[in-house]
Amino acid sequence: MPKIIVSIDGVVIKDVQLTKDRTTLGRRPYNDVVIDNLAVSGEHAVMQMSGSEMFLEDLNSTNGTYVNGKAIKRQALSNGDTIEIGKYKIRYVHDGAGTSAVPERATVVNSGQQGEVQVDTTGTPAPAINGLIKVMSGSAAGREVPLLKVVTTIGKPGVAVAAITRRPHGFVIAVVEGTVRPTVNGTPVGADAVHLHHGDLIELAGTQMQFIQR
């Protein structure tokens, strides 16, 4: 089954199986793949399956859609092609093999008026290093969420979302979306991913969490 791997600044934030004949990409929340960035149009592009081929079509977006560095209007995709939408890079994968990545979602805190802060893990298991997030505030204080997959997103969609990515020598946290940036030990996370160390305190959307590495 074909899939796309969405990343920004080298950090993978989404791994999406293409199960539908038509998959829309854009900034608006009703898209199949939501990319919440001002450089991305509300309805930016669509991926359409035709027989055994997958076509990518730009929907008259403001900043264009690129495949392997070239602007396109409509183009058939091949395994390994890199799609560029704004600052995001989307790798198209369809090699007839591979492991299906089933998303797992769990609510980790309900912070009242601020709404739910969620954890969303995607990708394939990567058991080399053990890590977890422990919720330190709110009604879910004390709950522990193991970082079992390559990418774990935390936060409240539409408000503030960050991605914790497993790398060969540890974990990093990066901003995905939102005007309020997460902090690590009181320091806001900037444009670059920040390495996490055992005991680091993360605050996001009014919720405090602690990173624990074992």
C-alpha cells in the first residue's frame, strides 16, 4: 500500500497510509492530510489513484507544488519521489512491500478550557532506546506515555503541536504547528529541533510533562 512520509527540517511528523482513491492535502482541517502552515494553501494539492498509478495535482495553490525540485500541475508519482509544499517535504513510498504503520492515539490530559492535549504516535517501532513522557499537571498527572514509535506528536491540534522524534542517539523535540511554542526547561523551542535529556521538563499548551530516558 502506498504511503507518504511528511517531514520538516529533517524531522518526520507524519506517516500516512494512502488508503483512499483521493487524498487531499492542505491547511484547512477538513483535508485528509492537514499541513497547518501559512505557506500552504487551504486546499493545496490532491493525490489521486488511477489504476496502479498515483497522480499528484496542484489545486491552483498560492506557492505551488514541487516534485523533485520542479513545479508541477499534475504528475504521476514514482516510488521515492519527494514532494515539496511550503517548507514541508513529503516522500512518496510505494514499493509493494514494507510494514504498515498503524497510528495510535491516546488522550493524555484534559486541561479544561484549553481542551485536550493528545499524544499521537506514528511510524514503525524503533526499540533501540527507551523513553517516555510523564504528565506532570492536569487531570492526567502521573500518567506515563512510552515513546515506542519513531515519531510521537504531542499537543492540541490547531493550538500547539510538537513532535518528539527518536534518533540513533536519543530523542529530539521540534515545533509542528501553533503560535505558542513548547518550552524545554523554560526555554522556547526555536526553528531547530532540540535534543532531550533525561529529566527535561516540557511545557506545551499549558500542560507540563517530563521526559524520562531509560
